[in-house]
Amino acid sequence: MRTTIRLKETLLHQAKRFAMRRNISFTSLVEESLIERMEREKKVKKKTKRVRLPVFHGDGVQPGIDLNDSAALLDTMEEK
């Protein structure tokens, strides 16, 4: 199948030289690169697992706790 793709001129020249050094056609280089990229995406998606985050229910922050004051929060946590 024939198609047209638009590449930056410098990228096109680099890719053609790259293909020539490896003794493959530019078309083969593009095909192999696309296949490799798509396979890599599949592997990444397979490795990604859904994470369940714990949810805590309650009445919120204890009275007198200021979440913006980390030093006071640490002091309160160390007291318990």
C-alpha cells in the first residue's frame, strides 16, 4: 500500500542514511520502527496495574489540628 507522510527534511535525510548504513530500504526502516513502537506500547500497558488507594471514613481532622503547620502536626503525632 502506498501512502504519503510528511517529515522534516533533516529527519528524512538522517533516516535514509541510517537505512543505507544498515543495508535496508527506507520503507523497511519505517515499518520496523512503527512495529517496534507499537509493541513497546503494548508491553507498557500490560505492565501497568490498577492501584486501589485506601479510603478512610470519619469525621475529618481532629479539633485543633492545622494541616498547614507541619511542625505542630508532627508534635501532635509524636504525643500519641
